Amino acid sequence: MSRWVYPLVPEAPLITESKYTLQPGLTYKEPRVTVSRSARIGGGVVIGAGSRVGEGAVLERTVVGRDCELGDGAVVTDSHLWAGTPSCMML
């Protein structure tokens, strides 16, 4: 996710039920997102409402849909996880 697609960016109110906010490092989050303190969120990440990112998880250039759960130690790069994706864990 990069700013070159402006004005079609997640924080633009084009979809009325979306409330994304821009965080440092080009990360977008909707309300009710839980990210553990030890998780590492890189640039170009979008996280949908109600999603949870577990301890030690790493996200880079990834879109996480609403109500997803990324388990402890999950590593997700260059991916798109659809809304409601069940617990993803590192194997």
C-alpha cells in the first residue's frame, strides 16, 4: 500500500462503513484492532476492524481483512488475508 494511489487511500471516506486511520510507517488500521507489543508491523500494512495480531507476529506489505486472528509468531509478507480468516500461526 503506498501513497501514490491518492486520493484512493484507506482513510478517504469513499466507503462509508470504513474508518481507517494512517499510522506511522504507512500502516492503516480500523478501530478495534489489537496488536501485541512484541509484534512488528512493517510498512504497507492494512488491518481491518476486529482483527488481532499475536505476540511476536511480523507483518510486511500485507492487507488483513476484518475479524482475522494472527496467532503468536505468525509471519505474513506480501499477502492478502480475507475477512474472517481463522487463526494463522507460524509452523
